[in-house]
Amino acid sequence: MSTQAHPHTQARTPRDTTLDHRLNDIGWGAFLILMGTLWLLPAWLPDGTWLIATGVLLLALNAVRRAKGIPVHDLGVLLGVLALLAGLASLVNLSAPLVPAFIVVVGAWIVLKPLFVRSA
């Protein structure tokens, strides 16, 4: 069993904190550009494009965090994977109640995660 502290409570340098804030800003900016661009494009884009792009963006942002030695945001990874899977499911016309499933999974994650994180 791991005795590591939660990544968000680990001591971070001012450089890490600054980089973390910059990555958050870049992520939000990229998300807004993505959203606006997809709305401006013609309707010929396949279903699920927005979800796939959002999932890739969330996962890429957390990959950069990991590469830079900054703790990843677990909820961002979870949402990225779920968005990517939902987008791919939409591309192949797999019909499923995705919004309720998202809400249940994210809620369960938020409720259960403190049970598995040891405090220092």
C-alpha cells in the first residue's frame, strides 16, 4: 500500500506552482478556441468530434504535467478518458445514456477518492 501524500498536497516549488497555473490557463484557452472553432465549422463534422477533441486536450494537458514533474489532475484524466470514449462511441453510433453515466462516474470518483488517499 502506498504511503505517498496526495499529489495536490505535496510540497511544490514556486516554479511548479507558476507552471501549473500557466498550464491551467493554456488548457482553458485551448478549450475555448476548440469550442469556438468546432461551432464555426460546417455541420459535416462527425458526431463525437467535440468529445474526442476535449478528451484529447485533457489527456494531453495532463501528459505535459507529468512530463514536467507536476502532479496530474486525476479528475481531468478521468474526464478526458470518459470524453474520448464517449466521442469514439458516438462515431460508431453506439447508443448509450452517456450524460447520466458521466454524472454517476464523476460523482462516485469525487466521493470515493478521499477514502483511498492517505493524509501525511
